[in-house]
Amino acid sequence: MQRSEIEAFLARHEDLFAAHDAASLAAQHAPEGVFESPAAGRVEGRPAIEQVYRYWFEAFPDMKFTWSRPLIDGDRAAFFWALSGTIKGPFFGVKVPGTRVEMSGAAIYTFRDGQLAFAQHLFDFSALLMKAGVLKVKPT
């Protein structure tokens, strides 16, 4: 993909995040695409990737997911992102509705044949679980 094509792809990707459109986001991935994150682990294939998106949108119906201008090198793009939202239901096995969460992370995307072949999101998952009230820390 050309740089302009990747930029257009990412602009559409960001729009789909804003619309909370899990199905259309998953459709941007290659049929055998891979998605990795500390929360989801390694997920392969569009149906499984769609479930990851759907889980987060259901947990955070007011989620805002924004990112910085991407760094693009060949068929890869990397960017920093920020997520904010209010938990509205079960989140990693615990009911903590009403909890406001903000976090930041980074992503690396690899494109092939006009689709997202590999997506990796990196963030402090333990800190997220603590902020959400899912993980309790014992004082020393």
C-alpha cells in the first residue's frame, strides 16, 4: 500500500472506532488477520477480532479512542493512542459499572493487500485493571 492509502485507511479506521462499529472494523482486517494485546492475547481471524472490538464497545459505550499522527514506514504504521470511557457492565469478570477509565498506549499495524494483516496494541493492562477496580493491590 502507498502512504496515502495507509493514511486513508487509518482515517477510516478512526472513524469506525468513533462509531463503535465492530463489524466494519473487523472487516478491515485480513480474513486470517492477527490482533494482539495484553487484554485479548493473540486473536486470529475476523470473527474473533470482531468479538474483541465488540467486548470493548459494550464495556465502554461512551468510549473515545483517539490517536496521534501515525509514523508510516513501508507497509507498517505505528501510533500512540488514548482511550477514555465509563464502564457500563461486567469488565474482565467483575461488575464495576460507573467507573471512569483513562489510559494510553501504542499500536503497530502491518498492512497487506489493502487490509490489516497484523495489529498489536501495547498498554499497561495491570494499571487498567487497577483503575477499573478489577485488580486490587495490597498496601505494603
